[in-house]
Amino acid sequence: MAGFVFDFDFDHWRELAEKDPAAFFAARKALLERFIQSAPSRMDADLRSLQEMVDLSRAEAGTPDIAVGRLMGMLGDHLGALAGHMRQLRDQSDQLAALIPERD
């Protein structure tokens, strides 16, 4: 997201959430939309789907602690799947390399 600049000020966001939750969620939504718009268009649907999963998980969790735990679990699942794909690619690469005759 080459065109996306995000200078995160935690205290500003925390204060906004405490003083005006509606403004916080509106600013959050606008920021997420800017981020999605800055991505290549082919990623748009995937990013929106991911954000919907995050929002749904947060809403169902009930507390921030539970939401973080669920989101970390989702991240762990995806990283595990990615690691599996990487192992599969490495194995396939090794098999292809074995088929290439050695040169003197």
C-alpha cells in the first residue's frame, strides 16, 4: 500500500474512543477505507472480507480481551496454513530440482 501513510498516535485514538465513541468508529471506518483503497484493486474483496471477519469477531467476543484472543487465533490459523503451503512449495521445488540433470 505504497500510497498509504499512517502515522499512528495511540493516545489520540484512545482519547477519541473514550470521549466520543461514535467519532472514533467513524474515523476508524474512514481509515480502514483509505487503507483498502490504497491497495491494488485485485485485493479489494479480500481486504473487505477480512475486515468483516475482524468486525464480526470483535462484536461477538463481548470484551476486548476475548476479541484479541479470537483474532490472534485466526492469525495463528492463517499463519499455520501459510506455513503448510510453504512446505508444499519447497517440496515441489526440491522434486523439480531433482529432475534437472547436473551439468559438468
